[in-house]
Amino acid sequence: MNYLSSSLLLPAIVFLPLLAAIIAFLIGRNRLQGPINICFSLAQFLLVVLTTLLFLDEQTYQSQRYVIGGWGAPLGIDLIVDGFSILMIALTGLLTLLITLYSASYFSDKYNASEKSLRFWPLWWFLISGLNALFMSADAFNIYVCLEIIGLSAAALVALQGNRAALQAALRYLLVGLLGSLFYLFAIAILYRSHGTLDLIQIAETANHSFPDKVAMILITIGLLLKIALFPLHFWLPPAHANAPTPVSAILSALVVKASLYILIKFWFDVLGETITLGASQVLGALGGAGIIYGSWCAFRATQLKLLIAYSTVAQLGYIFLLFPLSEYSMGVSSFTGSASQAAVYFIVAHACAKAAMFLAAGNLILAQGNGEIAQLKGIAVREPLNVLVFAIAGISLIGLPPSAGFIAKWLLLTTAIESGQWWWVIVVITGGLLGALYLFKVLSLAFSTDPAVVESPTAKSTVPVSKVMTTVALILALITLALGFNAEFILNISNTVTEVNGI
């Protein structure tokens, strides 16, 4: 028996954040609050690293199952890791550690945010626990529970700012999330009636072209698209990401929207793939393409820095949805394989690191400037060169310039589109990259302004000092984005493992 199947590593990854949430709630405002949460994030990261190494050490790379309480599916709860889920868990562990380090400084007396930390830390750890549980769930109802934990925690975190805009954004986020959950819940009720089980492996074994399975797949897709915020269902995302505290914005864009995308990929390629048609794949691709153009244009027109980044997320999600029309499944192969799947996996990782870096750098710039107006960023590169550098590196990855990770992902998309004869996606990807360059240049041209009247003004000099820890965390994420581009072969080998062994 594999060590992961018999050890407590998998449940520990889920339950350690729950313990952290309870302790964070009990200690309240305490000078040890930051160090304690950092220790928990470090322990979580080490658990994830050990789990990942043990999984990769298995030469077969087969999925590993941990049975909780000795009762396996369908009566009990199983935790399962495969290539795709272990990648998402590793990404979650890395971002949790770095954003926790950032948050310990962000929610401090220095920035008059210590009161918010009382609510932030318990909600933060509930969110992380929900993400880890989701990535290891192989039961349709357990996935629903995890989606609710993630959605409720995320909406509450958005509301932390306490102003009118944040509360409205959080309420909209909550209502849309609940609507998406209702679609999903109705779908799993149909699946249970048809298959007599909610275990994804058993459903996949008995799935066919039946009408109930097709209806369930449609409902699941609609429900998850609402949570992912694919165009034109994106209306809730920009205000939520723009009005949330900076660490929350980073995790929402980097991971939370990817959680529902992860489940959608599972259902499309592993569970109910028999019900999917080429036309349905093209529809998702078309929505993704429209999202690329629309999101990039709205980002260019944005006047608030975080709103620009939020609309950029709408655009970047569109690229990942090109997986569906470009995948080998569309050519009749029901599996998560091929260069399109490699590109999607690479894109998920590259976007998570780049967007987290960009949001954190933007948060630092807003603290230094005193407001989030893009027009007020003139000459800020003189005062905050490292944060502007981080913003630039992240932006380069998002628009797909070498040597960034985003370049590798877009190159894979372009070559796959050409090889499959679907040349229209090439036009979409290139157009999206050009629009991305426009909104990046819009910010950087102001940041590097050398107008003496701006640089030497009293307003420009009276800034809030940004914590070195916060700047360093953002810089580390930006450097990881570059490293992923330079280490393309290593990442592609992991990507091959993910796409080849991806199972329920």
C-alpha cells in the first residue's frame, strides 16, 4: 500500500487549517497573532511539500486514496490525490505561505487594520481548508459542501473593508455563489437518481448519453460558470476583487476562481465526458474568447488600479477556457491530455503566481500613494521601484512575453490552435495580448513619469512606508513567475504527469 494511502498526511492538509481557524479565533488581538499564523502556514506548506514529494516518488503516478474512519465510498468519505489535484494543493500551499506572510504585516497596527485581523484570520483558514478539501474530494456532495465553505468564507472576506462598495460586492458575490450552488445541487440530485451514488468514480463508470446525464452536465456547467465568472457571467467578479482587502484579492484571483474551474474540468473530462459534444466545447471556447477581448478592454478603460487587475482576471480566465475546443477530447478522445491540457495547466499555475504578485504589488502602491486611482500613480516608480518592478514582471507574464511563464502557456495555446486547424483562436490570443500590453503600458507610463512637478510635489513625498516584508513577498512571487518561464522543461514534465495520470 502506498504511504499516502495509510498515513495521515492527506487529512492533515485539510484539518490543520481548521485548527488554525479555531486558534486564530480564540487568541483574538494578540501580539503573537501574526507569528502564530505564520507558523501554521509554514507547517501547512511543509505538509504539502512532503505529500507532493511522496506522490511524485511513486513511479506509477497513480491516484492515491485515503479512507476516513475506515468507511470507504460510497458510504464514507475518501480523500483522493492525482496529478491534477496534487498540483493544485502544492500551489495552494505555496500561495498560502506567502500571502500569510504578507497579511501578517498588512493587518497590523502600522496600517490601522488590526481590528480587521480578528475576522480575517479565522475566515482565511476556513477558506484554505475548503480549497484543500475540494481538490481532494471525489464525492459530488462533498464537493458541494466544499464549494459552500469556499463561497461563504470568500464573501465574508470581501466584506472586511466594511464600506458600502465592499458590502455590496460581497452581497452580490454571495448571491451569485448561492445561485451557482443551487444549479450544482440540482444536478447532483439528478445524478444520484440516475446512478444511485454520488461517488465520482462510480458515476464515471456508468455514465452514458442518457438524457438525465446530459441535463445534469448542463446544470453543473452553468452553476460552475457562475462561480468561475466566465463572460458574460463575470459581473460580480470585478467589484468583489477590487473592493476586497489586498491579500483577499490575491487569493480570490489566484485560487478561488480556479477551484470551480478544477471541478468543471473534472466533470467534463473524467466524469460525464460521454455527454459532451464538439459544439458544446466550441461554445465554451467562444465565451472564453469573448471574455479575453471584453475583459482586456475593460481593464484598459479602468480608472482604479485594483479594478484594472480584476478585469484582467476576467480576460485571463478566458484563455484557460480555450482548453475545451482545443483539447483532444474535441477530436474524440475522452481524456485530459494533449498540448491544450498542458497549456491549461501551465496557465493555471502561471496566472496564479502572476496575478497574486500583481495584486500584492498594487496593494503596496495604493498604501504608498494613499488611494487607488491610476492617475495618481505618476512618478511612483521613484518612490516604490521594487513594487513597480513586480507589477511590470507580473504584467509581462499576463500578456505573454518571454521569458515569463505566461509566454510558455500562450505559445502552447497558439501551436495547438495551429496544429488543430482552429486558426481563429490564434487571432483571439494575439488580440488579447495586444490589449493586455495597452493596459500594462497605461499604468507603467504613469509610474515612470519623470515630470519634476509631480516627482518633487509635497504630496508625492508624504507617503506611507510600505513594509519590507510585503514588498519582498510580492517580489518572490514575481521571481517565481520568471523562474517558471526559464524552467519550462521542468514544469512541462510535471504538466505531462498531470495530464497523463489525471483521474477522479
